[in-house]
Amino acid sequence: MTKKAKTKRPVVHSMNEASAKAAFEKLRPSLEALSREALTSVRLDVQIAAAIAHSVAIRDLAEPRRTRLQIVAKSGMFDMSDFERLANVALAVWYARQQQQQTDALRSEAMVPAVTLKDAQTVRGRMLRVLEYYFDDDADVGSRLVAIRAGSGLQDLANDLEQVADLYEEDDVRSVISKDSKHWRKDDVASARRLAQAIFRGLGLGASGDAASWADLTQRAWTVLDELYGEVRAAGRFVFRKDEDVEVTYPSLVAATRSPVSRGKDEPDPVTPAPAPTP
């Protein structure tokens, strides 16, 4: 058995804002063409996830890993161009989220009534209790609950309400929780969505305007990144499975965004725009 080398996490570098903007503008038409039904919910810090995905792509496009991957790719098992696409899509995601955050900052005086916040926290807490009681140990639902619990702030509260409402409506979940006579309430889904929209409106994230537009574009870019990273991750884990701990070198983005990330020497926070390697 070949001894695996000591495994290191991907080193996350800061992103180059100019390169990120260029990558986003190139990708934007295809993002806007995505149907809303195809979009993936955002349940993590997309900027950190994008920085990690970018670092994986840049690392694998450098030698000697690139040659190893190219040799196997010739068999048709995966497309080597996915690695280059991932680097650019990650930059686009990072940029879209940055623009969303900057737009949100301009609306710091949020007009969300105290009674709305109180009701939102109550409904979120009750729905989470039901879901945690029945599904905390479930591999799929449990991991989504972890991401929901990790949120903070008004926008996260609104996102949490939408996500627990989505879970409540999934057939496998609804068939179990609807039998709960203590905490489950039939009207909680409607209440959660109503309160979420009230918070979004207070934050300026309604159906129109720059804030809503960037939030939508961020979700669209994340949808592309999530699928593409899955392809790259599967390819890399196969090629290097005997050489390293691929759970570390090709991490789950959900898990990785909840863990400390490895950064290059003297690197600033990955969400700080600064010169860095770009594809």
C-alpha cells in the first residue's frame, strides 16, 4: 500500500477584484439565462466558499497536479476545462457577493418593525425545534440545520425562515413532522415566508432594486459554482485518492466554510480585495 503524503488544506489566497469583476461580467449573460426553478439555495458563506473553490482550482492547474489530471482526463472520465472554468466561476461568485454586501451596507438603516423581528424569531425557533427533534441526526437534513443555526443578522434570519419553510414542505419531512401535536403548526410555513419577505423589504431586498438584483445574481452564480465544484471535486478525489487525504484536499464547501481556512503567508482575510493568483 502506498503511503499517503501529509495532507494540507487548500491555501486560500485573497481575491483580485479586477479579475473577479471581469470574470463576473463574462459569466453574467449565462447566469441571467438560468431558470429560477434551477437555482440552488444559498446555505453558507458564499464568499468563503468561492475563495476555497478558487484555491482548489488554482492549485490543480499548477504542476505537478495539472499533468496528473490531464493524463486521466484523456480517458474521458472528466473534462479538464472544468478546472479552468471553476477558477473563473469562483471569482464571479466572490464578486457578486461583494457587490451584494456593498449594496446592503448602503441600507444600514433597516426599517424592520420590532414586532416583525419578534414574530420571526419565534416562528424560526419553533420550526427549528420540530426539525431538530426529528431530523437532527439525518445526514441531509441535519447538515442543512447546522447551516441554518450558524446564521446571524437580519438577512440570515429571513433566509433561515425561507429555508425552514422549504424543509417543512419536503414530502419526507412533512409526513413525519405533521404528526407532531406539540410544536408543529399548519400555518407556520405561510407565516415564515410572510415574515421573511417583510424583513427583506425592510432591508431593501424586495422584488426590485440593486440589492435584490445582486442577491439574485449571487444565487445564480452560486448555483453554477456548486455544480461545477462537485465535478472538479469528484475528479480530484479519484485521481489523488491514493496519494493524500482527499477529504481534506477536496473539502465539502459547506463543511469548509464552518472551519478555519488555511491562508498563504501574510495573507489578509480572503474577502479583502487584493492582488492574488488568477487563472
